[in-house]
Amino acid sequence: MHLKTEDLTRIEIEYDSGIIPPPYSHIFKLKIGLGKNFLNTHLDLHYTDREDLSEEEIFEEGFSLNDDYQFQGEVPKVWESPLKELYANSKWSNSKSNDQGGVSIIAKDTHGKIVRSVPLNQQDWQFFAQDYIQAIYELNKKEAPLRINYLINDEKNSKEISLTVKFSIRKVEVLVNNKAQEMRWEDAKKLLANIFLPDYDYDQASEQKPKQKGEFIDCGDGYWHNMKKGVFNIDDSFDAVSRIIAGFRNLG
């Protein structure tokens, strides 16, 4: 059941990763208050079922012994419109809870009415929550904005492109050979989605900026990958590599 979008005062996003094994399994609750010049936000994220794992097993997967995270503060109002739009466009299950994991939503309106629902468009809500949590990490200085670098070297010239993705304000800053360029947030998100799909061969990567002919990408960790020799599609039915190349070639 929907509440009227214009009457919303609070949305809570509850998530359970379900059957995903530890140390990746986790739950979180996002409480987002609407109606002010900012979004009053509370995040409680907790990693689960790690009791039977050794410290080494947790470290090997890139985690620490204290990955739980809490936040209470203000998130820029620029996030309110996409949240309301997602809520307005969602379809809902007849169930009030998601026993298999996933997202559940609690919404409250100006009349004090509270509705708990499970959205059918689970992936949309999960993507939104991931982006919103990334915004929180930036605001709370847990993580810096993501920066992607791309280099095109041909026989005569080189073109260097940098994308600085600021989730906190839903904005991407683009520099092409140090000249600023506009890019829509939605277009940047599509490009990012493709960037993180392929498999990157770090045995062939270089920490030095390449000077040889070709196209190269640094996904934010300082390693340059040759797009023709060191980046591979995981799914043969979807050519993410070509989409990445086309996306950067279209800039500048």
C-alpha cells in the first residue's frame, strides 16, 4: 500500500543480506526524515554470523574485526527527490516482511499513518541504499569521493580523463586534459556500473601511468589496466569492456 508521496515524513529502509555467507552477511536500517532543508538520517549497519570465522579468514576477504557502522546526522536535500520518486514508482508485495532477506520499507506520513511493505523492485531499493550509504561515508569522512582515471594514448596525442564521483551531493566532476566538462549523474552511474562489472588482471597492471599506445583505466586504487589486455568481460552475453571504452571516448 502506498502513502501519498507528498505527505511522507519518514522512510525507513531495512535490509538483510539473506543467505550470503559471512564475513559478507550483514543487516542495516536506514531511517530518513523528510521535510526539512536536509534529510535527518540514522544508519545502523551490522555484520552477522562471524562467530565461527577466524581473524585470518575475515582479513583475507578484505574486512576488519570491527566493520559495523553507525551514523546520525544530516544528508543533503538533493537526495530527497530521488527517494520520493523511487517510493512513488514502486510496486509492493502483499507480504509485510521479507523472510528470504532483501529490503523492507516502513513509511510514515504527516497524518501519523505508518505502512510497512516489501517492494517488488528490490534491486532498485538496494542500489539506492548502497548509494545513500556511500554518501554517508563521504559526509562522515570514512571514505573519500571515488575517482576514476582513464587514459587514451595514440601516435600523436594523449587524452586523460578523470571522474570524481561525489555521492554526498549526487554530482560527478569531469576533467578532460584538466578542462572541466559536464556529465549527468544518471550517465555517470551507468558508466560506473559498467566499470565494476569486468574482471581486472592485476598481474598485468602497472602503478606507473602508461606511456605506450592504447587505452588504460585506473579504477581508483592507483593501478592502470590495459583495456585490451588486462580487462575481461565476466559475462559473454554483455560486453561491458566495449561500453566502458565508448563511454570514455564520448567525453571530451
